[in-house]
Amino acid sequence: MTPWQPPPPPRLPEDAHKGTAGRVLLACGSAWMPGAAILSARAAQRAGAGLVRVWCRDASLVSIVAPAAPEAVFMRDDLTAFEREEEHHAIAIGPGLGTDAVARGCVERAARSYGGPLLLDADALALVATEPQLVANRRGALVLTPHPGEAARLLGRAIPADARGREQAAREIAERYRAIVCLKGRGSVVTDAERSWTNDSGNWGMATAGAGDVLTGIAVAYLAQTVTLASAAWTPFDAVASAVRVHGRAGDLAAARLGQRGLVASDLIAFLPEAQLRLDSA
């Protein structure tokens, strides 16, 4: 039997508009880590999001990110943005954001009041690890994308290096937080505690700063389309698994062209359109 592989995102109808393609909100980046916002925003755009809004905790982010992602829309420091379900089809919080009271407010507002898909990564995971009650009453799909160190903090124990141990740890996190979990690394595991899938794309050249920020952007774009193009064949689990697969495929294409040693995170975005095209036609 052929192992299950996640489907590519569904095709948009011919009369689609940017709302059909999905509106996403990113709370990523800060004055000291603006690259996280750039990478996440560009990845979400290349992954097909119709509109990418970047929530800026620091005003300086606008002047830094806008030249790199001119199609993005920017929002100032207003926490009510994380409650407006009618404006955003999916939200991602965490990369480069920090772990202070402002960042905590983003996670708390979104987890409490936003009913669409919510992805938490990086700094947002650090907050949840110390205050799991932040997501205890989450009513919509919750996605957590930890690397092994972050997963260890979420679980309170070390994460095994073997494939079976990694899958079990990912399942435990998914069950504890009632979430879809992507445990990143070689053979990234995606699980919702009931079913699991292990990715076979990607290479060691992707062990580079910012690669997770790119995955965040791809995944939130795909999650938005589980709202606008919802079907039994395109669920949040499918979207996360598909994002992981195409992220790894982009890394493989980049490594084949540039070599693994010289690969940087922005190369993944450059090869993302080709990776999606190949998986769409597979």
C-alpha cells in the first residue's frame, strides 16, 4: 500500500479573489529580529495567501519589512486585532516576537477570542510552556510547531532522537495541548494525537536560522484556505502536513542548485513556487 502523503492545497475557483485565497495575520518580528517578519510574510505570500497582514509591535518594523514584502499590509500595536475573526482566516504568532507582556497579550487574546486556525511557534511556544493555561480554552484549531528544544519545554522532558520516540513525544504534546503538532527536525512529525505522518523531504542544509519562520508562513497560508476552501479533503491536519512537505521539497530543490552548506532560509522562499508546482502536478 502506498503511504499516505498530504494533498496539495485545493485549486482556487476561476472567480477567486484575495479573500478566497485567504487573509492571514502574522505577529512575527520585532525591532531586534525584523528578519522573522520578512521571512514569514514572504513565505505566506508565496504559499498563496491572498492578503498578508503584519502586526507590528515596533513601528520600525514597517520601514524594515515593507521594502522586502511590499504586498503586505501593516497594523500598529492594537491587541484587538487578534479577536477579529471576520478579518483574518488564520493567525500565526511567535517568530522573533519576544516573550514579554506584549507578546503574551498577543497569545492570550488570540487563544481566548479568535475562533479560526491559530499557529504558535518560537517565542509563543516559550510562553505556552510556562503558562499552558493561555491555550486551555482554545475553541478553534491550534497548531504548535516546536523544534526539539521547544518540545522539551512543552513536555517537561527531553525529546528522544529516534523516530519512534519523536513520534510518541509529538503525540503527547498534541494530547496535552489539544493541538496539531509539528515536531520539527529530520523526519518532521505531524500529529493530532490520533493520527501521525512523518515527512521524508528536506536535508541538513535546512538547519539554518529562519527556516522555521518560513514554515510558519507557509503553514498559516495553507491553514487560511481550510477556512475559505473548507472540505473533508482539506483539513487543518492536511494543511500543516502539506506545508511541512512542501517546505522540505523547497529545501531539496535549493540544495540541489546551491548545495546544502550554502543554503539560507530565504532560499527556501525562492524555491517555494517550484516546489509547489511539482507537488501540484505529482
